[in-house]
Amino acid sequence: MAPPKALPLRPAQYAEHRLITSILDSTYPPGTALPAERVLAEQIGVTRQTLRETLQRLASEGWVTIHHGKSTVVNDYWKAGGLRMLGTTAKYGEFLSKDFIRYLLEARMTIFPAVAGLAAKQDPDTLIRHLEGYRDLDDEPRSFVEFDWKLQVLIAGLSCNPVYPLILNDFASIFKMLAPWYFGLRQGRQASRSYYRKLHRALKHGPTEVENIVREALARSVRIWDDVTIVKEEYRGAMERLG
């Protein structure tokens, strides 16, 4: 059976795609002035109104700065961007550097243990009931993706701090991009099974133990990412030498 065809992008989506990929692949690096609106609209193949609306949306996320009467300038998105940018960036995973993904994993390792500690303090029983399902997980990556995301949503919600679910929502697109890759690795699934088992046990011993287990598990996920990245680079280098 042939794979389903991708739906065509709407003009605004296409304009966003062209602009963001051109920023991420350094066609328009930080500090670059974009072409005049009329010229840029013609190059992309959209109306000036569509381009204008797209630029305004990207400006609100920190990708560009619009100077009325002057050229629109590409920002250093590492410094000018906000959390909303994460959701947009996740759509263009093929343009993300290995360092960018590692930074995201490290940020999660810094934030999420404290959130889990709060959830464990507020309602450990609900977390325990969810984690009991790890024993029934089959070895399919999709099962792990769904189970793990539900666990993260549950932890953020049970923290009783409404800011944490908002932050997690901004990481949703990144998770959906990375999780199938991570859980597609046997070592990723094995590490996660061990994490769920330890977390289930730690919830009976208090928030501090929960924080330690979550921090340990997230640190291990960073190491797995590093190991696989090294293997990929070595393989790519060998293929280039042979080719």
C-alpha cells in the first residue's frame, strides 16, 4: 500500500516554512536584513498580505524584528526567542543541530525533577496507579511514547503549579519529534522500563527520592543521545571516506 500523500501547505504555512528553514540553514543568518517585502513575497510565491502576517507572527516569537520603513532583520533566536519558538522549531527537526537537542534534554533534566518532586508531594497515589501500567507495556516504541507523555502530563498537572503544564505544552512538539527516535532504540526502551520501575518504588519513599530518580533517568537519556550521536557521526564519516 502506498504511503498517504502529505497535504499541501496553505500559503501562510508555506511562507513560514520557507522563512524559518532559511533562517535555520543560515541562508539568512542572525543580523541579516531580509529582502524588501515585495521582493521576498515574489521569491516565496505568496501575496504581500500573507507574507506580512507571517512576519508579524514570527516577530512575536522572536525570529525577526520588524522595523517599519526599514528592512526586517533576522534575530539571534537563541537570545531573542521564547518558549513559543520551541513548538515552531520542532516542525523543522531536520534543521536542528545535535547541540540544540542536547540543550533541550539538559534543560529538561534541570527543571523536571523538581516538578516531579512537587507532584509526588501532592498526590503520589495517582502517579503510582499510572506507573503500574509499565508492567503491561509491549516493546513497541509507540506504546512507550504514549505512556511516557501521559506520565509527564500527569506530573506537571499534579504539581499544582499551573505554569508547569504551560511549559510542558511548549515542549510537546519537541517531544513528539524526538520520542519516536528515542524509544525506537532498544537502550532507550530498556532505560525507560528501569526508570518507571524505580520511580514507582520511589513514590513510596517521598519527594526527595523521586527527584533523585527522575534526575538520574534524564541524565541517562542525555548519555544515550550522546552515544548514538557519536555512532551516527562515525558512520557518516566512514561512508564519506568510502564514497
